[in-house]
Amino acid sequence: MPRLPVSPYWSANPNFPIFLDPKDDYRVQGQTPPHSRHAPEYICPTCETSSRDTPIHCVSKPPAHSPTPPSYSLLAPPPQSSRHLAVPILTVETPRHRSKPQAPNRSLQFDPKGRPHLRFRRNAFSPHSPTVTESDKIDWRRKSIAGLGIEEAPFRPDTSPITPGIAEKRGEENAADVQQASNFAQRIEQRLWRYSASRNVVKRWLLEIISWTLSAACMAGVIVMLYVYQNRSIPRWPLGLTLNAYISVLAKIASAALLLPVSEALGQLKWSWFQGDNSKKMWDFEIFDNASRGPWGSLLLIIRTKGRSLAALGACVTIMALCLDPFFQQVVEYPEKWRLQDGKGQIPRAIGYEPFYSSMSFQQGFQTMETDQSMVGVGYRFFFGNGTPPMTFGKGMRAEVPLGCPNSNCTWPDYETFGISNECRDAIDRMEFRCSHGPMDWIQMPDADPDAVEDYTFPNGTSCGWWLKADKPLLMTGYNVDRRSNHSGEILLQRAQPLYDLFSREFMPGYTPLLNNSRNPLAHVIIVSGEEAESVHRNATPSAQECILSWSAQTMQSTYTAGGYIEKITRAFVNTSVGESHWLTTVIPNDNNQMILYDYVYLENITLITENNTYFIDNNTHNAMVALFDDVFPSTYTILSDDKDAQPMMRWKWWKTITPYTRRMIYNPWLYRNVTMHMDRMASAMTNMMRSAPSDTETVEGMAYDLESFVDVRWVWLSLPLGLLAFTGIFLLATIFRSSREHDRGQVGVWKTSAIATLLYGLPDDMSKKMTSTKADETPRAKAKEVKVKWVPIGGWRFSGNSIPPSFKGSPSSS
């Protein structure tokens, strides 16, 4: 800066002396001022730092014993290098001759109240502008010697900062808020920097340790919450907060807190990478810096180090941290399970069957026995049709018993009920094929008996087909071969024949039964059918089933789920103590001593004794149930010819000898191979009817469940988060140990990812020029891939590489 010109006039206030310090005026002597580090310091009583670091207005009165005031060169900032902002040096010289006294300048006149007109304004946005100190709060009305070496002159610098126009428009209040916030951030950063420069290892890495601990605490919070709610219903928290939201928030915090120590440790290892005997490529500095910021840089770091350095572990953690959120989300799933409720399911079971005693009817003083019409309805639906086909509902079939379930699922323990059971065996070995001549009792319309108007007779004829092996063989399926008869070509498709005589109740002589294991059978029948008329004409082997229906005690498992009822019979107990027939048959003749009907009575009451229950059925009930099956057993299903337009007819109620009963069948359930299943369904439907009766039933209680979503924890998905937490802890401890050794040896400071450290210990000026002054086809990045550098604890960076000589930049070895 050029020397200020000497004023040709005297000062406006000649009584204010201005002193010079010729020994420090290097510019007067033509000498170069010394470096700022060697300049003497003068401590200002109103400031906390040395005069080298204080603003120009912070000066002090010299000691009383010293006639010479402090040198103004001490107030000038030290000369800066080309890398910093230059601050001009103030040089004051006295005039070489006296001028004529002049009138005082109004600009230097003092206010009566002591307020000076001359102020030094402060720039709040300049790094060289001082902040407000305690000296700004001095009472400037008091006379003082402070200020530009002028004794007894009041000095009051303006505390209002010089701010840009935007801040001025916002007002001093907004500027103060900005400065306060800036100071708060600076205090935090200053505290962290002091911790990093501390001699205590824990303090140097305190933030990273706290961050890792926070991540571990969040994962522990997730594990504890999952352990508490495992196999329990989904929690209901205030404000609609869900378990997934809780896990997601803690997972995010854990993930972010886990990456902070990894990033800082990678930043510290960036400086350690350039330690040692061998130089490293300058480009590695950027690779390490990118690795501390994200997965892509971490991948490049793994490739660069080939996974052989400690930094590769941190890079792996950074990459694997991308999977933290998906793994946390997979930990919990919510399957639906059945939960026991307070209500009870109810289902009836039969303990007997007495429909006639519950509603007796009398005629002329005698009790009349009528068949239970509800049971008749069930039987007829199965005699002449497909019965009551199960209706699909929900996850099962619609229940045919009046059960009750307060919730969507009910299960009952195994219970026992009284009912009817069926058993069938294949009886084709009781059949034989032949042609025989004899009475055709199977034809559709028998001939009327001319001698007995109220009766009918069966003509004789020759029939070919499959005959039942007995003393009196019966045609079960076949056709008439007579050509000149009224029944020529008539075909017997199916026949259901009881193994006892319908009127005498005597067992069929000459037939060996397959089933003889019931003391009180309701029906014992053999059912034989051909597939169709053509197969009967071809003499194809028919389907033959011997079936027996009996009273039984059945053990059941019942389940009601989502409206569907599932029932399974696990055991059926039948009285197998077979003995003599218990039927008593009486013939009632007419006036001409001709038989007109049979009167039969069952002489035994049925008793079933099981392990837990005893069931009783009176003989009248048994007699009425047997009479119900007499309507369809025996029966025949015939067609007049093999003409396609011919309609088959069923002849049933054989116990009526006056005008036979015939019926056209839309669906014949006794045809071919569905006999066993059809009989089973009929027995089940009759059992359900007995269980639905208003009497002789009782209720069985079961457990009621409701479908709820439960918390299912799949702990295996926590292996990655916990593994990353463990590896991060190991990586952080290893980095702390290594950095502590290097710090104690004075090799490198704990700088981590600090950008300030990168600026302070950057490249020297000559090296920067060589790196940036490249050819048109080269870039600094390409140079950085060729040049190798090494950190020397005392000398700074040492360089080697293509066409770049070694260079040093001196800097401290640690913070």
C-alpha cells in the first residue's frame, strides 16, 4: 500500500499530539516488516486475544512510564499470503513543517453529550470484522485515551454492522436471529472439534459411539416389541399407530445411525491409507471420500483395495445397509388364526327315538301306530331321488342339524349320538347268469286275476339274465325272450330285493348272506342293476350290493367353519349279538277263510349299551321304521322294450296286492355303482332327523373361535440387521484403535470426514498449478490417477509420479 501523503496543513486540533514509533516504521526505513508469527504482541485490556488477532479499533493506552504510545504496526494485520485476503497496513506520519492553524473542522467537533461524529463501522459479513465484545459496552461519555493514539479523546466505534441490502431490508432483528443461529451452530461444531482434538479416545469418537449405541437401542426396541407381541393379536395403539409403522421408524433411525460411524471411520481411514512406506495414488483420496458417502463409492473402494484393508469392511457394511429396510419389513407377518372366544357352540345329539309316544293317537280306544311323517319325507326323497344333496356353503356343507355357533368357527369334542348306520358289500359272487322259465314277478304291469278281482297274478315266461343264487332263484336283471307274449322284449334294469319275505318275515331260504352282524336290522337288502338297457341285452356283468341298515351309536367329530359344517363318523357301535327272529306273524283271513293280510309284531325292545351311554328304542318304533323300508324294498325298475323312446318305470309297495303302484323316475338312485354312497347318505339324513326331533335329544357344548390376525415373528430376517450392527461395532473399534496409535505417534490427527482438514492440509500452490495446468486431452482427474502421494507426519504431502517432482506442504501432524 503506498504511503499516505503528508498534509500541508496543521491539524485542526493542534493540542492532540500524534506520536510515531520510528523503530517499527519499516516502511519509512524501507525495510520489510517481519512475518506475523515474529511480530511482537500487545495484549489489549478490552480484548481476549492478542493484537495480531484483534480489529484495528481495539487499542490501549500505553503505560504511564512510557512516553511512547504503542506502535501502529502492531495494529496492522500481518501480511497475508496469496491464498488469503490482504488487509492494508495503516501508516501515519507527522508533517515535516508546521502549517498555519486553521479553524476546527465541524466533522471533528464533539457533541456536548459526548457522542463522537466519527465512527468505525463493522461489517457483519466480513471474516476480518470483529464481533461485539465487552469493549463495545463501554460508556463512551467518559474521557479515555483509547483510540488511534490520541489522548483524552473519546472513542466509540459504531456497533451497527455494515450489512448487505437484503439484511438491512429485513431489519436488525432478523440479522440478529441469523447471527444467533449461526453462533449456535458454531458452538456445536466447536464442541465437536474440541472432542476430536481431545486426548481422551472416547471423546474423540464420542459422536460415533453415541450413534452406534442409538442404532443398537433402536434394534433392541424392535426386538423387545416383537418379543412382547409374538403370537398375540395385532396391537391397537392410539392415533392409529401400527406395529409396522413402529418398526419402520425405528428401522430408519437405526439405519441412519449405523451409517454415521461407518462414514466417519471411512473418512479417518482415508488419511491412514496414505501412511506407511509405499505411496498411494492421489485418486484413492477421492475413492475413500466417495465411499464414506454412499454404496457406489463403497463398491469402488472394495474393488480398489481388493477387500484386503480394514476400510473394505466398512464399505461392505455401507452396501449391505441398503437391505436393512426390506429385512426389517420381512420380520413380521400377520397370519390369521382361530382364537378361543367366551361363547359356546351348541349342537344336538340324539339319546333315543320315540316319535309315537310323544304324539299318540287313538281310534275307538285303541292306539294307532302311524309312521313319523318327518322320517317318511326323508326316506322318500332317497327312495325316489337323490335325497337331500349336500349344499356347499362357506368352507363346508350346510348343516342339516339345528346347531348354534356365536362366532365364525366352532368345534366340538368327540360326542356320541344315537342314529342309523349302513354297511354294504359287493355281492356279485352271489349272482349267476342263465336263462330260466318261471313266474315273471318282475314285470311292470302284472295280469289281473279273473278269480280275484282285488288281486293280480304274474304270468310265466322265459327270461335270460343274472339270477340270485337261492332255493328259489330270482331274476335280478335280464330280459324276456318270449316272442308271442304280452311282455315280449321287456327288460329288467334294476331290482332291490329284501333277504326276507315281505309278509312272513322269514329269511330267504338257500341264500348265504354276506352281512349277518346286526341283531335288529331295519333293512337287509340286495340291490342289483345294469348300466343301461343295451348292456343288459349284452349280458354284461351287473353291479350287485348287499346292504344292511341298523340302529347304532355313532361317535362324531363336528366342525363349523365360516358357515360350513363338516361332520365325520369315527366309530359306529351296532348290537351284533345275532339270535333268533323276533317277529311274530299272524294271518288274518276273510269270511271265506282266504288270507287277506298279515299282522306282524316285533317282540323285542332295542337296547344299545356303550361305554358312556345306554340307548333304548321300543318295539313299535322299530316296527314302524321297518314298515317304511317295505315301501321300496322290494321294488323293480323295468322298461317295456329297448326302444329309445320307451320310459322305464318303478314298481313299488309290493305289499299292496290291489292294483300295483308304479312310478316314473326322473333319477333312479339305485342304478349301477352309486348304491353304497347313496345308502350312506340316507342313513346320515335319517340320523340327522332323529337329532333334530323335539324330544329325546340333548345339547353338546363346544368351543367357539373367531378368526383373528396374529403377530408372527420370523426371527431369521433379523440376522442381517444384527450382523451389520456387530460388524459396524467391530469396524468402529478397529478404526478407533488404529487412529489412536497413529494419533499418539504424531502421524495423523483424528480428522475423519472433516472438509476443513482437507482444506488446511491441501496441496501446495506449485503442485496445484501443475495438476491444473494440463493439456487439452488431460484432466486433473487423469493426473490424479497417475500421481502417487504419501503423508509425511512432519512434512505433509510427499508426491511421486509422472513428470511431477517431489513437493512438500508443511503442516501440523495432528489437530
